[in-house]
Amino acid sequence: MRLRLTDEDVAGASPWLYRFEAIFTVVLGARLSLSLQVTNRGGEAVTFEEALHAYFDVRDIRDTEVTGLEQTPFLDRLVGTEPVPGEPDPVRFGSPTDRIYLATTAWMAIRDVQGKRSVLVRKDSSDATVVWNPWIDNARAMDDFGDDDWKRMVCVEVCNISDAAVHLGPGGSHTMGATFELHPEAESGSTSR
């Protein structure tokens, strides 16, 4: 499936001041593949951020981890604007989490221990990753989020944001992609790849 949007489609309704074309492509099969192609149709350079906001269903966020981001510096948006050194272990959840992992093209795995499965996340032309879960109080404050939905979700976004924002000259084009692949875990609990 392909969806196309241009500056002409949003004229008067968007704060976007530049001429553009965005094509979002979805391919569903044994894997889910998403791509976003943005073309600068104008006569001046543009800089923009982009993210594929992917929310994953898990049995219990407290028994979930994201691997592949070990030792990667990140911005912890809950505590400040300065980068935090990378951590040696996978990302685990015990409180609200809102992190931007910087300068990383790494593939990740979302390991749902209770669900006995992992989702492999492959990135293409993405130099940042967001990992997010609102936790209890923030979920209750959100109108479009159920009070207990925080327990059964994790957001892992393939993106180009912050220092990884995309710069396109006139006529330039950029395509960012992600592929998601489900892997059942073996009885031993190890992740199958």
C-alpha cells in the first residue's frame, strides 16, 4: 500500500512552509516493512524530523526489554537536555521512560518475556531511536490512553530527530525505513534470530 501527501494537499491547513512530497509505503507479509520517502520540491533547502511511531503490544512492560541499544548515549527527556552515557544492559522498564538514543543505526529486539516472543526491529537510513512508555500517572492523564494501557505497550520509534534531523537541498530526496519481524522464543527463553 502506498499513501502520498504533498504540500498542495495541506495548503492552508499546515504550518509546513515548504514544497514537499511524502510517500508512505507499507508492505505486509512474513514481515512488516514501512518506508517514508520525503522529497523537497522547492527551491530552497529544508531541514525536518521524521519518525515511524510504532507501538508494540507486550504482556507486561515490567517484564520486557529492548536490546541493541547497549552503550548508546541518549537524551532522557524526563530529566534534562544533556546526553546521558550509554548503559551496559538492555533497556528495562520500572518507571516512565522517554529516551532519544543518538547516532545509532543499530537493529533492536523487543523481548516480551511473558509473551515468549521477540520483535526484531531493523532500521534503514535512521540515525536515532526513541523508546517510550508513559507509566501509571502519565497514562491516566492522557485522554487517548487507557489508565492501564501502559502495562501492555512499548513504543520503539525508528526516527531522525534532534541532531539526526534530515537536511535536503532543492530536489533532494530521503527514504527512511523499518522492518519488523516476530520471533517466538525457544523454550529455554533465548531469543531466536
